[in-house]
Amino acid sequence: MSGMNIGVLHPGAMGVTVAQTLKDSGHQVGWVSAGRSLESRQRAEGLRSFTSIDEIAGWADAIISICPPHGAVPLARAVHATGYTGLYVDANALAPSTSLKIAELLGAGAYVDGGIIGPPAIKPGTTRLYLSGHHAPAVSAWFSAGALEAIALPKTGVPNGNVAASSLKMAYAAYSKGASALLLSVNALAEAGGVREALHQEWAISSPDLLKRSEYTAAMTSGKAWRFVGEMLEISENYSSAGLPDSFHTAAAAIYEHMSDLKDLPPQNLESVVAALLKRSQGDT
Ligand SMILES: NC(=O)c1ccc[n+]([C@@H]2O[C@H](COP(=O)([O-])OP(=O)(O)OC[C@H]3O[C@@H](n4cnc5c(N)ncnc54)[C@H](OP(=O)(O)O)[C@@H]3O)[C@@H](O)[C@H]2O)c1
């Protein structure tokens, strides 16, 4: 297969590894510098640079959207406004209903639903891009080499089969990020009641992994919590559409919102995260 021209919007921690896998598979990969930070510019080194979405839309055979979930619909609108007619893959953590909205905007025939599970794809075997919809098998073939594995989900025959990748991502993250929010908030609750030390001593006896998991979760989520807010709201919307109670993930969104000031800081310890959740500075008692 000769290489395609593929735009990756935008080269964040995950997006740049999607871009690298496409390059490893023999494609030309472009990005748009307008509005992006120094970090994105540094990550994008080696990709073909465009100054605007209009410009990349005229070059690309396909565009992959990989950005914070709250940016997915505005980005799709910006691409649509250029008159772009190629394939559009949305690989973000979106509720199936949001993905269907984007499909409607860009034309269902040119739309591919995606969801990524795993850390940024630096090593093979760690990270999977699930795809669904008519073009999913063709898109999965673009990722023939490199670290990111692409998997086209079989057509399930259910009405939402075209957005099955989003359904899978929602179910997966509902547990992984939902459980992380719960665990951090439990630590804050115990702190508010003056019993965090006592809780940790009890955990040491009856649930020895929970303290270690709390510390690990604080470090792993603190810098990314701002981005999880939108993802939790998408999951909540998915619960609601499925006729299930949706408040658990609305609360998880609020918990991550309390942590959003930790964006761009180095990984934080449990004490700092608890302080952020209680909206206290570390010096306060
Ligand atoms: N990182 C992971 O471990 C992971 C795992 C699974 C799935 N994902 C999915 O991958 C997507 C992106 O994650 P990431 O790790 O690449 O995030 P990231 O490192 O925060 O990067 C996000 C990229 O999008 C840009 N961006 C920021 N705000 C935006 C907005 N409002 N609209 C459009 N673009 C915006 C950023 O640009 P500037 O910062 O330069 O402004 C950056 O280039 C998310 O949908 C997430 O669910 C990530």
C-alpha cells in the first residue's frame, strides 16, 4: 500500500504516538500548529506542519481527531467548516451519542468511530485503538507497523454497532477512571473527618493494597485530571442514555474538576491531591 496523507489533530501525549505508528506504517503525517503549546510543537517534530485546519484539510486523505473529549465536537465543526470530504476518525473518549453527532456533522459515510485503551503507545503490546463503522477494517489496515495496535470491532447487528468503539471505551473508563476518582475521594473524606491516618492503619490490616493504590492513583491522575472531567461527563451521558443511574460519573467529573489546578505540575503525592480535593493549600490545617 502506498502511504496516505493523514492529519493528526493534535499531537498530544497519545496523539503523537498515533502519528508515529502511522509513520512507521509508511504514511505521511501532518499536524496544525495554530493555537498549540510549545509541548505540542516539540512533540510534533518530524511531522509535516500546517498553519491552519483549512490548509491541512486540503492535503489530507484522512484526519484523526485525538484531543481532550471536550474539544472533539468543536474540532469536528472546524474541520467540517473547511469543506473537507475525506475520512474522519474520532479516537476520543466520547459517549456514543456524541460520536453519532459528529458522524451526522461530517457525513456518516466518511466517519469512523474510535476509542483508545492503554497508555501512549511507545511499546508494542500496550495500547489498542478500537474502531467501528463501515470503514473500520480499512482504517485498521493503516496501522500495519509500529506500537499502536488497531482493532476493527465486528459489526454487532445492534443499532449502535457503528459506534461500538465508543461504547467499549466508555465501559472501560467508567471503571478505571471512575474507581480512581472514588479512591481519591475516599481519602479526602477520611481527611475531612480527621481519620485518614486511622483509615490507612485499618487498610494496612484489612485491604493492604489500597494505600499503595491511593498513592499510585494520585501520581497517575493529578496532571491529567483536567482532561478527565469531559470524559466523566461523556460516561455519565452514556449511563443516562442506557437508562442507568448517571450520577456516579457526574460526581467523578466534579472530583477531577477539583484537581484541575494540578495540570502541568509533576506527578503529585496523595497529600497534595487530598488538599486539592478539599480545596485547601498544603499549609492549612
Ligand atoms: N494519554 C493517555 O494515556 C490516553 C489513554 C487513552 C486514551 N487517550 C485519549 O487520547 C485523547 C488525547 O489524549 P492525550 O494524552 O494526547 O492528551 P494531551 O497530552 O493532553 O494532548 C491533547 C492534545 O490536544 C490539544 N488540545 C488541548 N485542548 C484542546 C481543545 N480544547 N481542542 C482541541 N485540541 C486540544 C493539546 O494541545 P496543546 O496542549 O498544545 O494546547 C494537545 O496537543 C483523549 O481523548 C484521551 O481520552 C489518552
